[in-house]
Amino acid sequence: MPFARRPLSPVRRRAAQALAVTGAAALLLTGCGSSGSSSSASSPAVDAAAGGNGGADGGAGGKRTVKDATGKAVEVPAEPKRIVTLTQEDLDAVLALGVKPAGITNGQGLNEPPAYLKDKVQGVPVVGNLLQPVMDKVIAAKPDLILAGDMQDEQMLKQLREITPATLVTMAPTDDWKLAFRGIGNAVNKLDTANKVIGDYETKASKAGGELTGNKGAAVSIVRWNPTGPSWMEKKQFASGVALDMGLTRPAAQDKDGNAHSPALSLEKLTEIDGDWLFLSTLTDDGRSALKDVQSKPAYQELNAVKNNHVVTVDGSVWSTRGGPLAADVVIGDLAKALGGN
């Protein structure tokens, strides 16, 4: 695997700060030859930088120039027809925009597409594992646009650009899902649609949070259990952000800005994962085994959330990713169901 997956650890987050300055906001910059629906946008980054539509050679067979999440200018089809996605975040995004891809990769920690997207990608060729495409399979998909997520393997990016120069890094290490989604929306010439999807999500999250009655504003602990122990998610990590958009709060120990996760905690620090409610996910069999082993131990049994039967197991391939609109819908549903929403 080219590098460790997300959410970012504190060490990797600090190392990523220089790259994060450019971020997916760069994807929102549209240069000459732009056409289609990206002229109207609510994002300040777009309003300030895009300068409207160039209109030079849009339409069928036309090209547009966008900047990817590293700030690299990339010429893309005005209306891409065969998109290959290399992360489930890219896949989530294009599906939310109403586009069926020509090739996909397996989900995080999985040997198949993520369960929450599986029914939407029936028959779509799998071209490899997450951020590990098999080049022959990518070639066979005949892409006119490749969405490469937060890939940092320059050699692999070079090979992908030999397949099609329209290969975009769509996420900088610290970008949140809304920013990355808007960038992908612009890259596929559907920025207006992306803005509407986000607006609809925010309305739904606010409404769901308002229906929580007795658990409105509850402090929710969001934790991924790794083979080495649990890690709680910072406030700007994907699932944490969804909880905050619903008006929920985080326990005092987890009330930290950033989109990383804590180091794996020892039993002595297990109280850091406590809260009014505890949402637990795993990504691997080793993680599931480690969680099972600790559940009989006093340090776990003494957590208030455990004693109050307020522990909810959720899908790590949704909750522990960088996220997207369809994943956000799943998280809203999980929170609403557990906390008493309608």
C-alpha cells in the first residue's frame, strides 16, 4: 500500500500541513475552456477564483482546465463519460452526482466495494484495491478521467497519467469531505449539483438532530478499534462532523479540532472513549478480535456508556473514512436510529 489510510494520525497530519495549504480548494479553480454547470456556485473559493465560464470550446468533445488538490493544472473532458475512481470517497461523490463510473476499487479494508454502495455499482469493473489499481485493469476500463483520491505515490500517478493525462488528485490530506466533494463536482462539470447535494445534506442533518428529543445535544464518542487499541476521532473527522451538523457534541476528552484520530489508547486511558453514547467501528478482523478481547475487562465494563447500554457498533468502512454525501446519509441514519430520531 502506498501509505497509511485515513483518518490522519497526529504525526501524519503535521507532516501534511504544507500540502494542505493548496487543498481541494484548488480543484475549484476553473481555467479557460470551461463550460456547463460550474458557473453558478455558492463557495467563496469558486466565486473568487473561477471567474465565470470561459466558454471557449465547451460542449461535446470540449475540454476544461481545472486544478487538482495539489494545485496542478489538469485538462479534463468537458463532459467526462468514463470515470475511474480509486477511492470509495471518489466513488461516493460521483454516485451522489448521478454518475455511474466505468471502474472502481474495493473499499477500505475490504476485498469488495463498500456495502453501502454495493447495490449502486453492480456490474462495474473493479480495477484493484483502494489506491492500489492494477494498471491493465485501468486500461481496460478506457477512462477519460481518473479520480485518484489522496494518492501520494508519484510513480503510480505517472503511470495513471500515461493512461490518461486527465488524472486528478482529489483530496489533500486535511481536506474535509464537503470541500473535496465540491472539487470533484467541479472536475466533472457538476458543481451546481454538488452544492445542492450539500445543501440538502445540511438540511437533513439539522432536521434529524432536531428530532432527537431526549438525546438532543448528547455527547457522542466516535471510536475506531484497531488491533493495538481504540482511537477516538477529532471534531473535523468525517463522522464527527456529521454528528456536529446534527447539533450533537463530543466528550470533553475528544473536543479537539482537526480531522485526525488519537493514538491507540491503552487500558489505563480508556476513559477517554467514554461519553453519553459510544459509537464503535472496526476495519479489520484483527481490530474486531481486539475489541472482543477487551469487552470483558473491567476498564471497558466501567465506562458509563457501557453501563448505560449506550454502545452502538457501526460500519467502519463508512464511519472511519474521509466520507462523502452517501456515507453522510448512512451516519445520519445510524445516529438517528440509536438516539431516538424518526
